[in-house]
Amino acid sequence: MNVDSFGKYRNFLLPLMDSISVILGYYLISVLITDSFLMDPISAITRNEILISIILAIIILQTIFRLTKRYSNIIRYENNQDYIMYILLSIISLLIVSLIEDIIGMKNPSIKFNLTTGILIGTLTVVYRLVIRYALLSDIANKGINYTPENQEKVLIIGGGYSANNIIKTLQTSLKGKYNIIGIVDDNKKRIGYSVAGVKIIGNRKDILKICENEEIDTIFFTIVNIDNKNKKEILEICNKTSANVKVLPDLREIISSENLYGSLRDIEIEDLLGREPVELDNNNIKSLINNKVVLVTGGGGSIGEELCRQIMIHHPKQLLMLDIYENSLYNIELELKDNYPNDDIKAIIANIRDKKRMFEIFEEYSPEIVFHAAAHKHVPLMENNPTEAIKNNVFGTYNLVNACDKYNTKRFILISTDKAVNPTNIMGATKRLCEMIIQAKDKESETEFVAVRFGNVLGSNGSVVPLFKKQIANGGPVTVTHKDITRFFMTIPEAVALVLQSITYAKGGEIFVLNMGEPVKIYDLAKSLIELSGLTLGKDIDITFTGLRPGEKLYEEILMDEENLEGTGHEKIFITEPMNFTMRDVEEKLDAFREIINKEITDKQIIKETMKKCVPTYKEPKEVNGE
């Protein structure tokens, strides 16, 4: 069957074939099946009445198929669920025919007759659709390039399970001839020598490099979905050392209902090589805290803020308030969430957290019960050059929100902090440490529970090195790394936000929660991995250059200060630091020093840094930490 011709006439052909299925179904049941099986005779029913039944069945069947969008299906992508639905809808149609015949007083066969007829009609409908599907796939496979061994793409499959079987069958039917499947690699030694969908298992992970080199593999399909991240990372790192293009299946939860797994394959990403285990959450506890509450997210248009909004909406707050000073990013997340949750109360608020009066107005109008404070200046070198702005925004913006929460009886305030607040070597980190001091001190005298969550770098955020490296690679390089030995902690944005939400279920007030960031990652190794993922060779296609540490930057980040002690929680990735003994009087004295700098418009960076050292004793110059 020609794909183009079928596409042109499908709106006529499909209803016609369904009509033929109904007529044929009635004929076969009436003529070929004995009356005794049907329990009561149909001989008393006239031909006219049978004809009326057939017409009714055609009208009702096609109406139901249209209402359930059966005619909108792409036939070559239909699966077993679709075929079962055709049979069920056919049975329902015939039962409706029986009901109508009873209502209008027609002589009609038994319910069992109509039930059996419905099953047969549904089966005939499935059969002709399978024939069309096969014809369409054959036409697609025979179109276009005439594949020969010389222009076929050589493929190696990783994993010999269900997903591999599904993908191989797709390659052998709808993509017939395009790929030459060399073999399968599987770590289960007992499977070696066996075949999956006619393709032999030829080795394990240790054989990948040798197979790719000897067979000149063009593409690797990583088809294992039920695998721990450590093993996935190890196998993908081996695959990444080959010259082959690597495609992976996403998380099992994303594809569990898909029967076209080939369409789910995607390029390997840097997150696949981090080897971080999926986050397990107690969603019931999170929901009990957020559901039917008024929740405010500051910095709602930022990388962390918008993901907070997405995950908060899963638990259906009474009202979500998204606050940001930048209108474009806030507008985008507002559109996204209102599209996904059209019946929920979502408000975008343009405001500056530095504006105390405006903050108090917002709290008075909306009375938020939970506040997630993600708004902040986070760019280290920029804040080194603009320290007063960092103090105004990060420190006094937080101070305004803390006081608003206290005055308007907010139940809980969560500060999004950073590992750069630990023994800071830059103004940005020092301001975030001051924010931690503010919330811990305020917690002692307020009914509001003030807590902070501290974590490291997140992949894909606006300030992350990953987008920068990708842009540099796209431009042909060089990729710039500040120091060969510099390391950072990394996690994905969804993972970080999920753990923030889980953290608040353990909050009592005054805690600083520390997230388990895993092992630190060398930025140099990260850059190399991104280059390899792009199909380039370091030193041949593109170079890495070292630019020297930036202002305020240190080689190694930390998650804990010497005077802090960690306690466990009910979650393996969340810890609590021992609260420090600050009072608001102590904090106000520190803030007074910065108020003086702002009021006197002091711009001397050294004076500001010296003041910061007095207010944040753990703040040091980078050279003191990096051993320069």
C-alpha cells in the first residue's frame, strides 16, 4: 500500500472498512454459527430487521470511533492497547444496538448473539488494520535509499532484554535495510551465544571497545533501562571512548507505556555520566505540607525557582505566587504552568525583594503560608566587581522577606543557600552566609520556622559551566577551564529541588540542611566529557585552555564549616547542621556596618571586603585558601 495514497483517502477508507467489518460480522454470525450455540433462534427475524440492525451498528460504531478519536490514530504506530480498545468499543456498540432495538420494539436476537457479533466485528477491525499497518511499514521500508552493505549503519546494541527486542524488531521492519545490527552486548554471561530477535549476544561490556574497533561500529544503542546509575555510568563511559554515536533510552518511568522504544532513543547527555542515583521522595509528607497552602517562590523565573514552581504544582497548593524582577522569564514559566494547570490559582508578581514596602504589601495581600526564597545574585565574578549590589540584594532582600514573614505569620521560610557560603572566598558566598545567620537568629524569636538548604552547582542553570562549555564547543573552541585541578559538586536541577522539598518535611526551625552532592567532579574532566559527547577529539579537533582562577574563586568547594556538625535525617541524601548560636542583636550589628557602607555610598572594594571579614569570620581571601 502506498503511504501517500492512503494518507489522501484514509478518511474515506477507514469508515468504509469498518462498515464492511460490520456487514461481514453479521453475515458470519447469522449463517455460519448454529442457532443452538446462540441459545435462541434468529429465523423469526426478517431480513429488513437484520438490515436495520446492521445500519444501526454501522452508525453507532463509527460514532463511537470518532468520539474516542480512533480515526485520528496513526495506524503504523498502533499497539496492543489500541487493538483491545477496538474490540471493546465494538462490543459496546452492539450492546447499544440491542438496547435501541428493545426500546423501539423490534424483534432482535439475544444479547449473546450481539455480544458474539461485537467480538467478531472488533476482531475483523483489528485484522484489517494490521494488514494496513504491515503494508504501510513495507512501503516506508522500500522507499528512499537503496541500502547496501556499504551505506548501512553498523549498530551495536547494549543490553539483551525486552527493550532491545522491541528496538531490534523496529529496525527490522519499519527501518528495514538502514541498519546492520552487528550484535548485542550483555553482562549476563549465561546469555552469551543466545539470540534476541535473531541477533546474537556476542560479549559483555569489556568487549565493547574491541567490537567497535574491529567491526567499525557507527552507532551504539544503549537499551538497558532497569540499571543502577553506577553501572550505567561505567558502561556509557566505555561507549563514549569509541568513535560511535551513542543513543540511550530514557528512564524506565518515561517509557514504560511506550511500544515504539526506538522513538524514545536520545543522545547521551552529561547527566548520564554523572552517575547520580534517582531521588526517592516521601511524596505524601511533601503533599501534606504544600497541598491547599498559599506558597510564594521568590526568583520564580530563575533556574531553581521555576523548577520549584513546577514541582510545587504537582502537590496542588491553594495558590502559587511566583515573584521575580525579570518579566520575561517569569512570563514564560507562568504560561507553562497555566497551560498544565488551567484550573489552579497561579499568580506572577513583578517585584524587587530590596523594596521593603512592596514586600510587606504582597504579604499583607496574599498571606503566604510557605516561602521558598530562591531570588539572589549568584554569579561569583560579577559580584566581586559589584559587591554593594550583592549586599543590597542578597542580604537586605533576605532581611526584608524574613521580617515580612515574621509580621504576617508565615508558617515556614526556606532559604536556598549554597556550598559557597561555607568558608567563603568571595562576596557572593559571604552574603549567602550572612543570609544563613539572619534566618538562624530570627528563628529564635519568631513563630515562623526559618530554615536553609545548602547545595552545590546544578547542571544547566543560568550560571553553570555546562551551557558555557557547549557554546564554546559549538563555536569551535577553545574550551576555557580556570584550573586543571579545580573541582565542584554537581547535581541536576530537578534532583536539587526535589531534595529541597523533602528537606522541609524534617524542618523544626533554625536548621541548615545540607544535601549529599556525591563525589566532587573535576571541571577539566567535565569539559573533556562534553567534548567527547560532541563527537570531537581533544587536542585534534578542539583544545582546552587554562585561564587562571577568577576573582573570588577557590579550587575546592566545601559543604560544612569546622564548627558545624552533621546529623542524619530520615533521608540518605539530606543532613542537618547543628544550629549556630546567633541572636538578632548580633546580626543587626553586622547589618548596621553594611547599612553605613550603603548610606555613605562607599565603593572601595577593599573596605567592603574588610567589613565582610569582620561580619563573617570564615570569609577569607582566595589566596589564603588556594595556597597561592
